[in-house]
Amino acid sequence: MNKINHKAIFLVFLLQVLVGFLWYSAAPAALIDPNQGMAKLPSIERLVGFFVASFVYLYFTAWLLVKVKQMSGFSMMLLVFGVWVCVVLPNYLFISFYLQLEFSSALYLLSYSAVCSFLAAIILPMWRASRSIFKG
């Protein structure tokens, strides 16, 4: 039985957090506070919620890839992108209407999730968990 590679999950999570900080620092004008001249700082509760949600989604993706072990690495990459297309992109309308964002701002937020999905699609299928020769 294949196991989940926790090192790969941790690496992808750290890369996603790093990209998130860089992405957040380059926020478009619609997301910038005019008083501070920079992006609004999120509260600690929102940051923790974001980190937990990102980690759970990434762990689910790794679990899903372990369950479809008969697929090739390229097929697994396509599966990760397919999950992103079917889960994240439908939320585009929700983001646009609920947060009342302009097209460019919503596209900016969705592009971050696309980059995170790309990182997961590259690293997780290619770096599988090592198998032990010892049973038990």
C-alpha cells in the first residue's frame, strides 16, 4: 500500500505560504487600503483559518493521489488541475458577487490558487513516499 509523503506535503505547503506572502504584497489597487498605502493586514484568526484550510485541501489532494495509484505522473497532474477547475473556478461567481470585486481583483485571487495548484501538481505526483522493505 502506498503511503502519503508528508515531506512533500510540508514542502508544498511552505512554498504555497511563501507564494501567498509574495502575492499578498503585490495586491491590486482594489484590495489596497488608501490610508495605509498597502494591502490591509488580515487578522490572526483569518491567517490561521487560511493556513488550516490550505493545509487540509493540500492533504486531501495528496490522499486522493495515493488512492489513484494506477495512474501515471502526468495523469495525476491533470487530476490535480481538474480538481482545481471543478472546485475553485466555480467559486469565481461567488467571489465576484459576494465580495463585490472587480474582474481584475477576482482574477488576481483566482490566479493565486492556480499557482498553488500548479505547485501541488508538480511536486506531489513526482515525489512519492518511499516504500519500506520491512513489514509491520
